[in-house]
Amino acid sequence: MSAVLKPGTASTNENQAGGEASVNAEETIDGFHLVIEALKLNGIDTIFGLPGIPITDLTRKMQAEGLRVISFRHEQHAGNAAAAAGFLTGKPGICLTVSAPGFLNGLTALANATTNCFPMILISGSSEREIVDLQQGDYEEMDQLAIAKPLCKAAYRVLHAEDIGIGIARAIRSAVSGRPGGVYLDFPAKLFSQAVDAAAGRRSLVEVVDPAPRQIPAPDAVQRALDVLKGARRPLIILGKGAAYARADAEIRAFIEKSGIPYLPMSMAKGLLPDTHEQSAAATRSYVLAEADVVVLIGARLNWLLSHGKGKTWGGANAFGRKFVQIDISPIEADSNVPIAAPLVGDIGSCVGALVNGLGAGWARPPAEWTAAIVERKDKNLAKMAETLAKNPSPMNFQSALNVIRDVVKANPEAIVVNEGANTLDFARSIVDMYEPRKRLDVGTWGIMGIGMGFAVAAAVTTGKPVIAIEGDSAFGFSGMEVETICRYGLPVCVIVFNNNGVYKGTDVNPRGGDVAPTVFVKGARYDKMMEAFGGVGVNATTPDELRKGLTEAVASGKPTLINAVIDETAGTESGRITSLNPTAAKKK
Ligand code: ADP
Ligand code: TZD
């Protein structure tokens, strides 16, 4: 029953002749139920959140009405879960929080989702507007709408129950249309108890039609891109996480295979085509970036992760009029860092589909000297990597531990990998091959720590597939308490903590004695005990065999598991592979 009766209405009507019609006419629906019905009407079935004033009852009523409510221990992780759910499903993930502090805890995730182009909606309850605006000191007083605005794609407040339908519709469309992103929706406490006529209330709800419309590229822009491509001697395609998000898997595969152009996947685009694909140039990344003469960017920005499209990575002073084709749904992305010769604005499916059609029968595959040079370097690098992976040092290092995970993912390609840390991230990205699209979630555009358990929960909840979270010990600490959440919902998540006793490594010393160095943790900590504390499985792995056994059993059983993988504390590099962004560490090296 989702409508509520006005107090006293039912008994009065019971005494009236023909009472049935009058009962319906008098029926009302409150804000709680309008929110729930509006979300359900738009196919939203899961809420990630944390209860408290003024949304505790909303979480209860949501559950009572059949929404799945996943309750976290900290809002940042609920927000990260919503963002990952958005990426994995293409529908906005919903995070629900209390006012001021809960809202602020969720805000990091909202800003991170926006930065990464993941669709999510942060819904926060808020204090009474009259008191907040006069700054009279309400419980958890804060002008949340104003604070959220610069950190997300759109922000709305709903003051009247009859506007809930429109408010939620605007939030959904804002989150998923065009370049996806985070949306903030402010619901002041009073909204939930407002009652309106049930029929009118339900009529006010909006089922959003075509929330993420296709955007067809202009034919002349397609032709321009094809012309640039046809002049290429050493072409390269770069797939970004926008390409994974776009769910244009078939078009992208057709474009790569029909054109014969080598490609590089950005980390969350890994698996869009299997990493073992013969056209993948990932194993010779620096060579192709420095040498390519035409680069087609598909859902990837030329930000720091691609060295802004210039400088040493791209061939430095020898760069020779390289041309870029950029496919993106955002019309202002082109020329953000370097000139784009052929911007192709539209959704990736439509743009790539148009390119495939345009290649035509006369398309000449890239010259063999280019593709052969890539294969040669790639084979050499892969052979070198195989040698490193075959070593079995004691204690384990990053490579010997990741070699095990690489095998288990190969045997379970449907598993979703979550990955954060510095060295743990960089090594895992290059060692663990992915075989299917949208199976890798990581620190993304910001290189943010703390996404681990939120992303893992969302991956398990939205897909039901096994999740393998590969975590640096520092990275894990940001969201570690959510192992209780994983146990509470019995999720098939296996967390592997790469325990090298600290941030980057565990060997720093305080030159003055006393406190340990800022990067050092308790040595020999047993993270596996954390999972055991909540009824999950804990494994302490000091060898690749122990790690393999623990991980294989976890994936087979689906039981929440945490493997404390003991890694050589001297093994890491400061800042992992981005030491260049850390000038003092770079000097030390
Ligand atoms: P990566 O970090 O993997 O390089 P980025 O997050 O930098 O990827 O880039 C993703 C890009 O994809 C963004 O510029 C975004 O506008 C774009 N994008 C997202 N979804 C689509 C889509 N459906 N069609 C076209 N472009 C998209
Ligand atoms: N805080 C946040 C929110 N994000 C960050 N990226 C950092 C701090 C700084 N930082 C990194 O960039 S990586 C990292 C931190 C603290 C942790 C590295 O240590 P680790 O991984 O144990 O997770 P490795 O494998 O030992 O390097």
C-alpha cells in the first residue's frame, strides 16, 4: 500500500452511502511515497545510503516498497557505490544521506563521479529552509544546494511534494544525458510528510522518455575524420572509459578489426576487447604514443593520464604534426589540450558506427611496417614480463602476487576487478588482463584512494558476479570498515590487501626516532582478521600458492573473503609510476 489516508477520513467515509468513491477521492499520498514511486517509475531498484534524520523513515519505506536498500558505514562509500552502479548499469546510481555532515561525506563521491563522467544522484535530506536561510542554528544546518553546485553537473531542490516527480526527472536526465555526471537533489525534511491528493500526486510523476538520447554526428564531421584517417601511416586508436560506458561494444570491435588499426585501452577500457587481442598495443604503449601520426580518441580525454597529448610521452620536440580525431559527446572537449584536427561530436555508438560504414571497401589497412614494428616490440616486452612473473621471490613482490590474480581472472573472465593503491594499481593494470567490457573499476581520473569497498559492493550488488578487489594496504584503509557491509549482505567479494606495511612501501624511517615515518603502518598487520570479525573468511597468504588457494576458493564459494597478501616491504616505488608528478621523489630516484 503506498497511499496514506488522511487521519479520520476512512471512518467518516465508512458511514457514508457509496463510501467507496469518496474514500478514493479523499486518499492522499505523502512525499515519502512520491519519491519512492518516482524512482520506481524510472526503473531505479537499488539505493545506496546511510540512515538518520531526516531520511531514516525514507530508507525503511523504500525497503517496505521493494527497493533494495544497501546501508553503508560511511556515506562516501555509499556515494562511490552509487557512482560505480551508474557506470555499470548506465542508469544513475542513487546515494541517500542525511543533512550537513552526511551530505558532505557523500559529496566527495559526487564530485569524483562528475570528474569521471559517471551518472549518479546524491539525494540528501536537509534542515528547514526558513531556519537555514536565516542562519538560526538548526540541527545540521547547512546550505547544501549552494555547496553542491560547483562540484556536480546539476543541483536541484524540491520544496513541494507535487514537484517531486519533476525534480527526480530533472535529476535523472541531467545525470545520464550528454556527458554523464553527478547530480545533487536536495529534499528538505518537511517535504516527506507533505500530503497531496493521491491521484494528482501520481499524475505529477514523470517517467523520463529517452533519458540519454543518441546524438548523431554530422556527416561532414564524419567525412573529415575519415579523411584524416585515410592519410595516416601510423594510426592509433585510444579507448577510454567513455567508450566502455557507451556500451557500443560491437561497433568498437568492428571499427578496430575492420580498420586494422592498433589500439590502446585506458585502464577502465581494458576488456572492451580482450587484452589478449592481437591489435592491442598496450604492451608497447610508449612506442605507439611517441610514434603514431594519427590518433583516434574514443571516449578518452587528453588529460594528465595521457600527458595532455604533448611532451616527451608523445615524441617531444620531434613531434611532427600529429593529428587527432576525437570522438566525444561533449562538444567542448576538443582542443582542451592540443588542437584536434577532426572533432566528432556525438554518442560513441553512432560516431563509431558512422566511421565503420565510411571505411568502405577501398579502405587500406595500416602499413605493415607500422603493425609489424608494434608486434615485434610487444612480443619482446611480453616475453620480458613473463620472465618477471615466473620468479618466485620470498616474501612475495607485486608481480608474483599479481601473477596469481592474473590466472584467476583469466579463468573467471566475468569477475569484476576493483583496483586502488599506487604500485598495486600500476602493476595490476599492466599485469592482470581483462577479457570482457566494464569489468575493471579503479581510481579513475583523480587517482583517488577510497573507492575500493564502495565500488566492490556496487559491482557485486548490480551484477551478482564475483568481485576481486586488489587493494594497496593504504588504499584499503580508506574504506576498510565496509567489510562489515560486505559480510552483512553476504556479497561475493574477495578483497586482496597488498600488505607492504605502508603507503608505497614500509621502509621509511623517521630520522629523529620516536614516531614512525608518515608513510609507515603497523608492521605485520593482519587485515584478514577484519573480515573474520564479521563472519567472513580471512586468509593470511605469504606465498603465491596460498594466495591462489584463497582466491580460487573465494571465487568458487562467493563468500566474503579478505586475503592479507604479505608483500616485500621494500618493493614499492614512491607514487608508483607517477613519480614524475612528485618532483622531490623524482629527484631522489
Ligand atoms: P579515460 O580516463 O579512460 O581516458 P575519460 O574519463 O578521460 O576516460 O574520458 C571519458 C570521455 O568519454 C569524456 O570526455 C566523456 O564526455 C566521454 N563520453 C562518455 N560517455 C560518452 C558517450 N556515450 N558517447 C560519447 N562520449 C562519451
Ligand atoms: N588521499 C586520497 C583521497 N587520494 C590519494 N590519491 C591520496 C591520498 C595519495 N595517495 C596516492 O596517490 S596512492 C596512496 C595515497 C595515500 C596510497 C599508496 O599506498 P598503498 O599502495 O599501500 O595503497 P602501494 O601499492 O603500497 O603503493
